[in-house]
Amino acid sequence: MERRRGSAGRSLVVLAVIGLTGPLAAVPAVADDRGTEPAVRVEWGACPEDVAAQAPRIECGLVPVPLDYTDPEGAGIEIMVSRLASPDPDRRRGVLLFNPGGPGGSGLTMPADLVSRGLPDSVSDSYDLIGMDTRGIGHSAPVGCGFTADQDYRGAIPPYAVDEAAVTEQAGNAEAIAAQCADNDTDGRLRHISTANTARDLDRIREALGEEKASFYGASYGTALGAAYASLFPDRSDRIVLDSNIGDTHLDHEGMRRYGLGAEETFPDFFAWAAERHDEYGLGDSTEEVRRTYFELAERLDENPVDTGEGPMDGSLFRLATFAGLYHQTLYPRTAEGWQSVLTSDEAAVPPHPGDNGPVGLPTVAGSGFPRAEPSSIDNSWSVFLAVTCNDVEWPEEVGTYQRSVAEDRERYPLFGAASANIMPCAYWPHEPAEPPVEVLDEGPSNVLIVQNRRDPVTPHLGGEMLDDKFGQRSRLVSVDGSGHGVYVNGDNACAQDVTTAFLVEGDLPEQDTSCPA
């Protein structure tokens, strides 16, 4: 049955809620309110054209779910799921659900994408691989705040604040964005987009697939969703892999501030890489020199933005583009070329925005190589990020709180801390959390594998430690001497790949936490 713990009074600790209208305690266990047999089974067929164009081998279907789980007989929506079926029925052991993170990333093509990137045959033989657009995304009752291409809004991460006045200015922008989301929510769906409801949807999907249990792989924000599912439905969770962890079942103000920590821990890898290539890029011949170059360029652009032809590149955007470039070492050359262009005042060559490097919510989807199928536009992605993040937990409302956070993080995390600590639209969100947060459940099967790079810009190693501590005896932490966002399949550490594959295929959870060398 569905399990919950915790109280509604914890303002900065939260996982799941979006706009439910009653206490979670009143919500019956998802499967129990309809008997033991699923009310509907997935009818598989052709995927939408935009999905099929990227992943022609997969098939798609719809799963009906309540919009509001406190009113299960009320309005409903449909969740689109995809399947890459196991080619070996004799080896098939169940279903493996995927989530690419965000929140706001489409996951319909994720099964095919991971197979193309090297997901071991033993895994794809053992499971039907199940992707999905979670509620609010793409082909699953999409929501939107009405963001436009010419709107001065940069998505999940607020702009770097050089002083208190910059936080005050951002507060006005954040308030306007929250109001814009409320004005565009004409069908009332936005308040029902949350981690808790999405976890409940996962169990409806499991049921519609005719499975007693479901395994799960989630990256970045997907780790929050997976942790919520394993906590709400411990007896229905099979093998859970959480890759690049935000540290809980939600993202709150303190979680955003950890971006600053991740930047401090990961930047030195880029600095060292660039220093080794000083003759090519001219950014400095030591890590200390490259670091100085970063601050010099950022401060120069704070004072005098350059015109890229597609908009100004200021210091805030330069910092964001560089931060996004830390997600994987394959992005280092483009990042270094951008710096080089600023140094030489080659404005036409300066990337106008993070582009394909950048986030959709948490910068997971693009950064981890998980393609987004249309119609998950930037409006849709950014809107879902805000809905989940703001609905999941109560955020501080006083501008002074963010001014103090920015001042603290500008000192302790000078590379990027004054951005991620800045005020967000969540401070003015029109909906209060409607249920207490889902706390990570340490009672239940030992079936959670947490994999984490030691240097990750957006989900630092601390997040893996936090989640491992919360799960207690249920989990094991695999710490990887690697840099970037994403470990399994998206990384190249053989030790981590082997440990994760053995867990998914054979159920071999390490006896204790494991450290994988570079």
C-alpha cells in the first residue's frame, strides 16, 4: 500500500505535492481502490510522428490517470508511455521504467536512446524498456506558462546576482513569471503537476502493464521521482537505480544552492583541461590562471555585454553557459571556444545562450544526451520545471532571505553560487503545497542503488550521500571518480557500469557502499 511519513509544517523540506485539494492521508492506495486487477491495460500502437522519427523501433500507448488523486472519479488525463520490448521472452523478468530528469524532460525516446548509447544487451533482454512523458509534458496533457522566444527568461537557474539590488530586480521578474503561469493556467492543470502525483502515475503505469512490481532508472531529478516511488510503494518497487542525485524527493531552495557547491567541485576539471590546451585556446597555462580568466571575463561582461547578433551576452549568461558546459567533458571544447571569442571580442562566435548545453529544468535532458521529442517545447519544459519545483515544497517568500543566501554563496561558492541562490518564481507561486512531503522511506526492501560522480556540477556528490543516508539499509552508494552529470551509460566508468548492470540483471546489490576509481 502507499506509505507516507512526515508533517505539513516543514516548509523547506518536501517532496511531492502539487495542487491536491486534501491531505495525502485521505488518498487511498492507488491499486487498492480498484481491486487487484488493473482497470485498463496498455494498447500498444504507433508512436506520434515526432517520437517515431527519433526512435522508429518503439511503440506507444496511453494510460489514464486521475488529474487529482484526492478525487479519483473526477477529471482524468492520459499519460503516454513507450515500449522497447525485450527481444528474449525467456530472459525477460519485468519492466524497467525510465525518467530522464528535468523535471520537464520528455522520456518517450529514452529507451531507444540508451540502447543506442550502449545499454548492455543483458539489460534490454531482461526488461521491457518503458519510457514516458510524465504528466504535463509533451504528449501527456501538456501545460504551459506561455513563454516565448523573445522573452527575457532563462529557465530553471536564476541570473547571477552581483549585489542586493540585483536580487531585488530578479524578484520583480520572478513575481511576473509566477503571475504569467497563473494567467495561462486556464484549465487548472498546473497545480496538479508534482512529484508525488507523478509517482502515483508510475504505479498506475505498472498496473496497466500487468506487472506486480516495476524497476526504475532515473537521472538527476529522476532520482527524486524514483525515491518517491520507492517510498510510496516499497512493496511494488523492484530494482531502483538513482543516477546523479539531488539528495531528496524534491528540489528546494537549499537544493538549488547546492548547484554552487557542484560548480566549485567540477570547475577545476575544466580549468585543468583548458590549461593543458593553453596553446590552442589561450585561457591560461595553469588551473589558477584559467580560474582568473573566468572571473575576468564574467566581470567584463557584467560591465559591458557583447552583442552576439541574437541578443546580448552578459556576465550572468556567460556564467550560465559555462556552468552548462560542465555537464560532460565533450562540451569542454565549445565552452573554451566561447571564452576565447570573448577574449578576442569575436562577438559573432560567442554562443548567445547555453543552447544544446543548457537545462530544461535541471539541465538534465540536454546535458545527459536524452533527446526531447516535440511538442516538449521550451515553454512546456520550463513550465513543468516550475510547476513541480514550486508545487512540491513551500519556498521562502521574503526577498531578504534570498539576498542573504546570495551574499553567503557569493563568498563560499564564488564561481556560480550567486546564481543558484537567487530568487525564483516559486517565491510567488500561486499554489501552496496541498499535502505533506513524501519522506524517503528507510523501511522496506534493500533494492536501491545510488550511483554518483564525485564531481557533478548540478547534483554534487553530497546529494548521493544524503539520499543514501535517508534510505539507510535499503540502499548502497556507488561513488565514481568521475566528472560530469550522469554515470550509467552516459559515463564511461567500467566499474560503475558493471556494478549497475549486475544489479539490474542479477539483483546483485553491493554488500556495502562502493568506490569506483577513474
